[in-house]
Amino acid sequence: MKLIPWKGKRELEASRPADPFIRLRQEMDDLLGRFWREPFGDAWNRMSEMSAGPRMDIAESEDEITLHFELPGIKPEEVEISVSGDTLSIQGEKSETTEEKRGECTYSERSYGRFARSVRLPAGVDSEKVDANYRDGVLSVTLSKLPGEKPRKITVRRP
């Protein structure tokens, strides 16, 4: 979080130079300064999120934890799932080629690349009981909770 000093209206007007060219120069300096600190701004953050691996949702019930990974266009046999200690890892490679011939022209589109994502599992998950399902481009991995680790409901009494 960045802290920005607050300036009142009078202080702000007093700090602005009267010459519009000097003000333009200051604004350009600020713009270039922001560019060198964060070259691609918010777009850079979104790209780095995508490169971290496939998007994931987590759902938890009383007996299990389910992780849903988005893997569109990938066949189930192209995905490798492993559990090592308290870490669940998925990885694979996508290689898809579409080719269409229209008269004398050939239209070709390729999509390929490796993906990987590792998730640290919470305490109380049985890493021996893992079930994986793939349907409509979504991989669902279900992990059972250990019997002694299920949450207990504790009632609050009045004295």
C-alpha cells in the first residue's frame, strides 16, 4: 500500500506552477516515472497471474476439499496429478493444431504450451484418498479429510 501525502486545495494550487509548459513537463515526468516503476501496469499483474498456472476454485465441505482447475481443450490423459507431502501438483502440456483449407489458402492455428500448478494442502487432509474427475474442460480433484480432523460444532452456553 502506498501512502500519498494529503494536500489541501490551497497547498495544491500553490504548488502548481503558473506556466502551463512547466506543468506539462511535471505531468510527463510523473507519467514516465510510473511507467518505469510498473511498466505494464495492471495488465502485467493479470499476465503474471495467468502464467502461474490454470485458474482454480476451492470448495470445502464437512468431509472433503475439492479443487476445480480450468483446463479447456486438454485431454484427461495429458494431465499429470501428484501428491507429495502436503503439496498437490498438476501439470501437463497442451498441443492443439487446427488446419483448414479454403481454395488455395490454408488457415492454420496452433495452441501449445506446458502448464503446472502446485497447491499446499491444509492440515487434516488424507493425501492417500484423492479422486480426480474431468468434465467439460474442468478438472476436479477431491481430497478426503481425516476422521479426527473434521470440524466440531461447539455450542456457546450462558453462565
